[in-house]
Amino acid sequence: MSMQVEKLEKNMAKLTIEVGSEKFNDAIKKAYNKNKSKMSVPGFRKGKVPQAMIEKMYGPEVFYEDAANFVIPDAYAEELDANKDLEVVSQPKIDVVQMEKGKNFIFTAEVALKPPVELGKYKGVKIEKISTEVTEEDIDNEVKREQEANARTITVSDRPVKDGDTAVIDFEGFVDDVAFEGGKGENYPLVIGSGSFIPGFEEQLIGKNTGDETDVKVTFPEDYNAKDLAGKDALFKVKINEIKEKELPELDDEFASEVSEFDTMKEYREDIKKNLAEKKEKEAKDKKEDAVIEAIVKDSKMDIPEAMIDTSVKNMVNDYARRLQSQGLSLEQYFMFTGLDMDKFSEQMRPQAIKRIESRLILEAIVKAENFEVSDDEYEKELSRIAEESGMEVDKLKEYIGDDAEGKDQIKEDVKIQKAIDLIVENAKEK
């Protein structure tokens, strides 16, 4: 097996990988074993038809697609492992060049390579001073949030719907007098002013009373995810079943004793101030890191290949989908609720993906420029930190990592990256 590397524009490369004919023939045999039970030839029982007979009847090409799928992943991974100096940062775009029994199997993989970084000034970077002051308004807002969280929801019947109420409604939507799929609901708790329904819907319920039946006329946004509804006028028949409002508790000593370990509002507010100060310190630290890295990025040069960005976006979308799934929600349901689709969602992720890539490349360049290394003590300290955060014993974590050199290298790389962050933040100057 061999590989040739052709460098392309914008940090792209075309890898031409050639696999020996014997390996490809073995893959064809594997493809035959996978499919033989599905093939029938007169005079033979299913699963007992010789490979040569099938190839004679259907041509050897009948097994080529499966054989290629067996060969390509292993051959690609093996060549990348043998050429570690080739830093591939995207999923490959595969194209088969030669596929014929008895001949070498040849395919190409177009990939993005990690772009070089022309590092700008990274020590003594000037950034705006980040305030950590806790104001009375900050404390008031925190108290108000707690007040809202402890509010009682009560049913009201002596007045119409107003902004901020929860209207419990039945509804059914029609376009051109025809009910459309997904446009019906019963006893739906709609918070007026939340903006969770189509623009203009919620406002038309204000002033309606319990038991009222009303027509709500709206127009679906032009970019609505359901293409058959986008831009169309709709009429919703709505019935107000119930009106609910929040009843806020009084902000007094009794409230403080109920929501905290303190007996008075004064003590409670002082504790809030202390917690907010700690929170703002942490936020300021994070903002300072972001500001310093952003300044260094602006002063540096790099040409990020599109394929690298696309791969990062896909990874972010997959991560988001997994988080939604853990909450019992699918990505498709999320799109339905938000009016997004995969293209729009991916486009929203793109700026964040670019920022992540730029930040990582800059920090890796600083690690290289400073020639940072990780001592055994530093490695052990990092293992202890990971174990504590994940709720594992250190020995268990070590057992989990085992002899995985790649896993150990990744941990060490993260320590180096943190050293780079500490360096640039400590040397930054606030103006």
C-alpha cells in the first residue's frame, strides 16, 4: 500500500492511496460472504452459490461497492497513522479512481490540512478593563428573579387576558379554509409576550375573557421551516379555557427566610452581593481570556480551509443534537419549534465554529513558540482535576486511559494549551 500527497490551494490536499490487488480481492471475498445468503441461482440453495458462479452471472462488479467500503476506511486510517506529520483537520471527500478485480485498488481523499499560523504579538496585549463591580441594581435583579421563581400561579376570572398572563387555549389553524397538519392543540398553556407562537398571534388574545372564542389571523414568516406554510395567511380558531397570572410574594424578611438560610432581607442581600462578586470575577476571567485571544487572532494570519469549518460545524450540530436528546427532544422537533432547518441551524453555528478554530490554532502556535512541555507532576495534577470533575477515582481514570498513547497525549496537549492561556492573560494589559 502506498500514498501520494498533492498539495492544493487554501491548505487542501489530495491523497492518492493505492491498495494492493490481494487486499482488494480479499475485500471482494468478504463482500461475497456478506451477500451470498441474499442471492439465489437455480440449482443452488441460498447461501451456497459459489462466488465464481455469481460473478459469472452478474459480473464481478456486483461486489465492488461493498468491497470498497471494506477497504477504504482501513486503508485511509492506516496511511494517516503512518504519516503523522500530515495534520488532517476535516472529513475526507472520497473518489474511487481504479476498482477492478485482479488490479490494485486506487482512491483519492481530498482533505483539509491544519493551516500554518503567522503569529502576531501575544505578550502584553492591550484589552479593555472588565468591571467586576456589583451594583444595587444587580442585587435587585437577582432578588426579582428569586421572587419570580417563587411566584404562585393563580387562575383569574374577573378580568381579560393581559401581557404576561398564561392563557390556556384550544386552537386549530386553517390555510384557505383547510386545517393543516400540526396546527391543532388543546389546553395549551401560552405565555402572552413570550414570542413562542407565530408573530402577531399572542397579541390578539389580549383583552379576551375566559370562555371567549375568537379568530386569530396571522401570516407565516417567509422563512418558516414548513415550506407549504411559509408566507401564507392563516386563521386560527381559538378558545380561551383559562387565564392564569403570577402572584408574587412580598419582598420582606419572611421571604428571605423562606428562600435562603438568612432571617432578614439585609443578610440575604449581602449574601447575594458576595455570590455575585464571585460570579463576576469568574465571568471577568473568561471574558479577559476571550478578549486577549481575539486581539491576538486579529494580529495574526491564517487561512482556514472551508472543509475544516464544515467539519467543525457538523461536530457542533451533533453535540447539540446529543444534548437535546438527553432532554428528550430530537433535533427535528427543535427545528419545528424554532422554525429553523439544518441549513439555517448550521449557518448559525458557523461563526462560533470559526472562532473556536481560530482560538485553538492561535493557542497551539503559542505552545509551539514557547516550547511548552508537561512534567510528570503536571500530568498527574491534571488527572486529579479530571477525576474530581467527573466524579471518578484517579486510579479508575488511569485504568480507563490505560496504554492509550493518544489519550495521554491529548491530556498533555490540553495542559499545554492552558499554559498558553495563562501566559497571555498574565501578560495582558488593561486600558
